[in-house]
Amino acid sequence: MAPAPEALKCSTTVMSADTEVSISNTYPITFSLINTHLKTANGDSIRVVEFKSKVRTSLGERMKVESGDLTSTTPMIATMLDPRHKHLGFLIPSSRISSHSKLLELAMAEHVGSTSTNAATTGDYVSIQGAALQRHTSAMTLLLGENYTTSSNNDDIEKEVDKFLKDPSPPLDSSPTEWWKVNEGRFPKLARRYLCIPGTSVPSERVFSAAGLTVNRLRTRLTPDHVNMLIFLNKNIKV
């Protein structure tokens, strides 16, 4: 177990990354700090015990670790979609089951949404077939529901989610984006929507800092297009 200051410093570095997925690390790191690194140990001085207690309490309140809607938060959904953390070993069993149920719910909603979009792109077949077919379709939709034709696919979505959760987890030092690049055809495609979100505002603040260094009183004639190019090169070219 790392000393508390070292663990806090390390967690700040990980959560401030701008070239790696960070949002899915939010709750695994939070629970690790609260349950492991900030626990009082034998030999801790009174000041260290007080420091750990206050940080642990503040972290729990800010991150709402005991909130009833924890499983619905964006960081927790991203955690479930990160193959390294999908087992949710840091949660109690009841919260783990609730989280996995939420993932299944989101996967089904995503499937229905994509099905509706695909149907819309095929054109309005009702107008082509005539008013009689339109009346028939409307009556059947009223009786059986709009999602009747897609409900048979729910079992397939459930199997995909179950397979994703049971699939072996990659090492902690692996890249979740690389994992999803290889496995995107096997499981529900929710990861792209959630894992792209930065865990903190640090990456965007770094961009503003780079802009401040690029645009100064000696370079006031730079056009907006040139500024965009310079910032892009600054943030994307690895030396």
C-alpha cells in the first residue's frame, strides 16, 4: 500500500491524463483511496490520522459514493464499459448487480435508437404502399406497440452484455480504447459515447495554457486559422 500523499499524487496524475481514457478510472480510484490508501494504519501520528479521516470524508461526500443513483452517473457507466474495471470489484454485490442491470438497460436503449435511425433512412414506406397499409400499420402499432418488432432482439442484446461481462479482463496497464478497437463488433457499442469524456478539466486547461503561450504580444498578427494549426500541432506531435 502506497503512502497517502503518494497515492493522492498518483491518482491526480492518472485522472489528469489527456491522451488516455480517464473518466472510467474515477470510481475505481476513489474507492481505492477511501478503502485502502486513506485507511489509518498502525504507527500513524495523530496529525496523519486526522488528515486521512478528513480527506476520506471529503472525497466520499464530493464523489457521492453512497448515493442511491451512483450506478446512473456518467463516470460509473464509463467504468462499466472499461474492460479493465467492468467486474466492479470495488462495489458491494447489490450495487454491482444494479450497475450491470443499468448497463443492460442502456444497451437495449441504444439498440432501439439505432434501429429507429436505420428505419428512418430507408424512407417512408407507408406513403409508398398507400393509405390502406398506413391504416393497418397504425392499428397494429396501437395494439402491439412501436417496439414490437425489435423486442425479439432483446435476448441477443442481453447475451452480448453478459458475454462482455464474462469476458476476461485485460491487464490494468492496457488501453481500453485499443481493446474496444479490436472487440467493437462483439459487444454493444456504448463505449465510444462514454469513454471519450475527460475525467477532469485539466486537458482543456492545458489547451488554454498552450494558446496563451502561442498567442502573445510578439505574435499578434497570427490569424485564427494559424493559431488553430499551431495548437493542433502542439497537442498532437509527440517529440
